[in-house]
Amino acid sequence: PSEAGFLEAEGPLERTCRVRQSQLAAMVDEQTAAKAYEVQLPDLGPYRVAFTANGRRLLLGGRKGHVAVARWEGGFHVLS
């Protein structure tokens, strides 16, 4: 990447949405890689995820109607 904090596709056919968290963790420093987390919600998915611009809050929406809001401040906390 030309700038820190961005994920850039190498060509017009590459999709950044297909990059796995494990691949990203292998490309960053140890402190950043330690912030990776896994959320397993197998019963009400598949899920769509939206993050705020600063990455501290996220919204999860499941196909079967489940909605959750979470925040990252010193750890991962589910708000609803």
C-alpha cells in the first residue's frame, strides 16, 4: 500500500472484500495483529458487517433478523 491504513487492490479484478483477516494479520506488526478477533454466530447468519470510519464500532445484521452493535475500546464489547 502507498499509505498506512488502506487496503488497495492490485488490479481491476482483485476484490479486497475477499481478503481474510488472517492474511491481513500476517502483513501488519504484532501489536496490530493481536487486535484481531473472531465472531462466531452460526445460527442466524450469514451476516453483513458495517464499520464506522474510525473502526471503533460495528453493526452486524443477520439474514434471519438478528442485529447487533459492538464497540472496540480496550476490547470487543457487544452493545446489543
